[in-house]
Amino acid sequence: MIFKCIQCERDITALRFHSAIAVMSGKYHIPAVRVTLVCPYCSQHFSADVPVIEFSRPDREDAQ
């Protein structure tokens, strides 16, 4: 999948990892991980709060 960076408007197929921090989601007040990724061209930061319940354990059969 390709999308355009909102800052430099270049096509991006992959972002660089910056950080992942445990937080309490501001919107729903549930445990979440704030994932921050960076454009490889201009260093624009993109972040999202991912609810902990969305993660699966890699050692379980139902893990994707």
C-alpha cells in the first residue's frame, strides 16, 4: 500500500519506527500503546494509540 506524506507529499510504502509507549488512551480511557512512526524522507511523525486488546501473543495459535 502506498500513501503520501502529509508534509513532503512523497509516496511512502514503509515508515521508520520511532517509539512505542504504554499509555492510557485519552479517547476511551483504556490501556493502549502509542506507536510513533516517521516518514523516511522528511521525518514527519505519525502516531496512533492502539488498544492493548488489539495485540495478540505470538506464541498462541490464534496469533496472526
